[in-house]
Amino acid sequence: MTALPENSVVAVIGSGAMGAGIAQVAAAAGYRVKLYDTRPEAVSKALLDIGKMYGKLAEKGRMTAQQAQDATARLQPAASLSDVADAALVVEAIVENLDVKRSVFAELEAVVSEDCILATNTSSISVTAIAAKLRHPERLVGMHFFNPVPLMALVEVISGLATSADVAATVYDTAQAWGKMPVHAKSTPGFIVNRVARPFYAEGWRLLSEQAGDAATIDAVLREAGGFRMGPFELMDLIGHDVNFSVTQSVFGAYFNDPRFTPSVLQQEMVNAGFLGRKSGRGFYHYGEGASAPVA
Ligand code: NAI
């Protein structure tokens, strides 16, 4: 098996934090990228942000001005799902919800070619379950990137029960062609990284609710003394509390309510308040215009 050839069309469905990062990486690697989102303004923002990122990379000498220009030219918006009919690979990075993902893949299956690979960037939902309603479940695979996509090398390539070995191998090789470090994993709840990471966040929430320390103190302890790159609260602010809460609920449910994965009511409250982290300007910390002060 080999990677999909350069210049193949990669459709990225969902143009939020992850979709934008995936599009940036794929276009920089020579692939033609179509970006879709139910909110057209998310596509426009992603295209603008990616252009700025290429500009910065060119300034730093990490790509030439010509490469930045060429990569930008390989990106284009898709106004509807039918615009991605020529995709060789679709990477879905929409809301973390099984029913919504299933319905988007059902729509996609009706427009793409028979040999198009369908990949989901889900953090936690069963790849087997997402694929189950498709006419060709063997073509669906997990392609799980990490945030921020351009900086994080790891990609979990996740096989559900029906995923064909060829499809997983092509996605693995394609991730390598994009400069990533893929690993194969099976579709267990949370896969490898989120399975291990969930109790890290859960203990953070417990420490906070027991008033062992405030969020900034717990983060500092784990970062400075614990050797973690980020503490649990700053990391959840980066992920987005809405996304992170959905992932917690999904892993908790998938393990038949194993208490190790219990969501926190405080977590729910952050989502209720709209304190979603960096993307909303406020989570445990404030973001924008030089502010980074803890709120809890
Ligand atoms: P986000 O909230 O930044 O972006 C999601 C985008 O999907 C939004 O722009 C939204 O308008 C769009 N969308 C929602 N429903 C849609 C639909 N039916 N069709 C097309 N677009 C739709 O979320 P983020 O963080 O980019 O996460 C996306 C996916 O990636 C989720 O499955 C999440 O679990 C996964 N993921 C997230 C990571 C993170 O750190 N945030 C890390 C790895 C995976």
C-alpha cells in the first residue's frame, strides 16, 4: 500500500480548530484541499488563519514564499457536500456526536466515488459504530490528529471491526506523507491517548472540587514539577470544554459508567456558561489582548 498521490483531493468536513489544522497540513504536503462547514464563516476564518500561518512559516524560513503561495492556492472552500464528489479522502472533523457524524457520512457516501476513503477525526466515538450505517463500512477509518495539528506529530489510525486493512494502510502512509507519525490502533473507547488522558482530566476536576488547589496551581504543579507539557485545565482550555465534555461523556458511557471516567458537574457548568476555553476567549483562563489570568 502507498500513500494517496500528491495532488489528490482531500475534503475536510468541519472547519473548526481541528479541520483548519488538518487542511493546513494536507495542503502544505501537496494535496488539493476542499474545506466545508455548515457555517460558511468558519470556512472563511479557517482559510484566513491558514494563510496567516503559511505567512509566518515563510517568515521563519520553514517554507519558502513560493511554497506558501502554492499551498494557499491548493485550498478552496466547498459550498456544499456535493462539491467534494472528486475527493480521494474525506476527513471529518465536525461536532463529537455519533448521530450527526453518521448522517454526514451517509450524505457523503451518496456523492463520493466508490474508492474514496472516509476518515473520522473523532476523539472517542466508536469507529465501528460510525461506520455501521454505511453501505461500505470497510472504507471508514479513524484518522485522529492532535491539537494543534500542525505541531503535533501523532496520528492514531483507528480500525473499526469492518475497516479494511488496505484502507488503514493507505491512511497510515498518507499521514506519513503529511509529515506525521501515525500509529495503528483498534477502535476501543478513547483509543490509546484519550483512554490514558481521561483519568488525568478527571483527577484534575476532583482536585478542583475538593479545593486542593485552584486551576492555575494544579496546572503549575503538573507542568513545572510533574513534567507534563501542560496541566489539565490549560489543556482542556486548548481542546475546548464543549469538545472535551462530549469526549468525557462518550468514554464514560462506552465503559458502562466506569467511575474512573466520571464527568464532573463543574465541567458541565463550564459548558453551560459558554466558557469553552481559547476558542471563546474564556475558560479557566482569559485569552486575547495579552490576558491570561486564571478565573478559578
Ligand atoms: P470545533 O468546535 O472547533 O469545530 C467543529 C466545526 O464543525 C464547527 O466549525 C462546526 O460549525 C462544524 N460542524 C458541526 N456540525 C457540522 C456538520 N453537520 N457538517 C459540517 N460542519 C459541521 O471542534 P474541533 O475541536 O475542531 O473538533 C472537531 C472534531 O475533532 C471532534 O470530533 C473532536 O472530538 C475531534 N478532536 C478534537 C480535538 C481537540 O483538541 N479539540 C483533538 C482531536 C480530535
